[in-house]
Amino acid sequence: MKKGLKTLAAILCSSGLLIASGLGADPVYANTGKTQTYASMVLLQSQHNIPFSIQFLDGFKVKVTNNRTNAVNTFDVSANQSEYFRLGVYQGNGKLQNATTGFAQKLVQLVPFTDGNGNLRWKGQQTLWGVNGEDRIAVATSVWNIVNNQPQLLGVTVQPGNFDNLPSSDIEINSGFSMGRDITFVLDTKYADVTGDGVKDQILLVGDKMGSAMNIPAENLRIVVREGKNNQQSFISVGERDSGVLPKLSISDANLDQIPDILVTMPTSTGRVYSQFTWKDNHPAVVVEQQRLNDRSLFQPVNDGNGETISMKAIK
């Protein structure tokens, strides 16, 4: 990658906030009347972590307490009761055999995104576990502003985890990607079994952009699937319309074949453009032709609580 496109680490001493920044870049300010000139991944220090207490209750329930806000969520974990029996957590009648607590992933990184109102925001995700690293209870999603170099928490939701939509832990977002050009970056990642072989795959959204800032237009967007079973790599263009600012991936079963599919959201100055792919004949393939998928008389986007699109709904 060219020297002028390489990433630097700029430590903003006044806030203890580490922001990956590019050469000559200005700080980022969220939608507070100041220009949004530069967006990057944000590495948080320990004081910004959101701590959780996770306590097993009688009746195959788990209580999750946000220790910063005192908000409480309770989850039914009866689907995993056979494992809890084996580990001696519960008796056969659902009574706790031993006091049991879970544990939470620390919040160390925020990723920029565009919310439903078009504002630049940052999102953090924390996995909440029960008895071990295989016993995933929920995902905590926090939304932040970065104002005057200070992280400001806007809200936290805790929901049963759609773990296919967590980013890959092995591939860094906004890192360079070798695909014949030195301006190609990894724009988003997921870790899910999209090939249907029972082994999770690395799904990458890559594109070309003139710099390391994440909120500048990226073009020539492509989906890359790195198969978990054999490490074979396949790619496909997102379609004729292949550019956007802060484009994102989402994983859901679009064609109802019990195998997760890949949705690409491309925010543009005139709205969002979508593309969707499935696995067919050992390669990614289009689920619905791009022009048809973006016809609002035929398909409508389904958004999460932060305004990010998670699936497309066919209009009957």
C-alpha cells in the first residue's frame, strides 16, 4: 500500500482515546454542527468499558445487569438445559444446584456507521457468556458519539445474540486487502456459515477508496468468502451499483433454505442501495437481481433499532 494511504495511530492525550487516523487528518465530530471530516475505528480505554453482571436463576433463566445503567434483562436459556445438567448447574426440576455467574467481553473498540437519520455514530458490541465460551447468552450493542475527542454513550441494548452478525475476530476492518490494487480496503466483516457445510466462513466486504478514512466513498465493492473448511477464497461484485459510504454487511436467511445469506447495504447521497447473495455451485451468487431488489414496490428494508438494515422483506 502506498505510504500516503497507510494508517497511523494518533493518541489524543486529553481524552485517553486512541483513534486510527490518516496522514493530515482532522479529528472527527459527530452530528453536532461540526463538520464530519474523518471517521475511523476507535479504541477505547478501560474506563469506557460497559461492565455486566450475569447471574443464573431458577427455572433456566439468566439475569443480565448493566452495571453502568442498572438496566436488567432476563433471558430464557432452557434450550441449553442438557448441557447445564451435565455441568451440574441445574437439577432436573430447574432449580439451581450451584450459584453460577457468567462473564462479559470487554468493550475495547467502536466502529463507525450511519444511523437511520443519516448521522455518523459509532457502535460497540460485547458478547455475554454463561458457563463457558461456548455458552453465548446475548449481545450488548452500544451506540456512541465522538464529540471534541470524547466518547459519549447514547444507549445500550442487550438482546439474544444473532451471532452470525458479529464481526470476524481474525480480520481487521479498514485494513488493506490484496486484490491487485493498493487502495483496496476491508470495509466490513462477518463470521458465519454461509456455505452450508457446518463450518463458519470469513465474509468480507472490500472496496477501493482513496485513503484510510472510513467515511469517504468506496467503490468497486466486492464480497469475498473465505471458506472455513478449506480456506478457499471466492469473490463477486456487488453489482452494477457498487459504491457507497460506510457500506455494511448483514447475515440472514433471505431465500429460506436454512443457510444464511449475505446482504450488502451501500449508503449514498440519494439513499441506500442493496445487494444480496447466497451460496450456489461453490460460489457466491445473486439472490435477487440488484435492480429488482432496490425496487421499493417489490422489496422493503427491515432495520434494527439503530436504523441499520438487517434484511429485505418482499412485498406480497
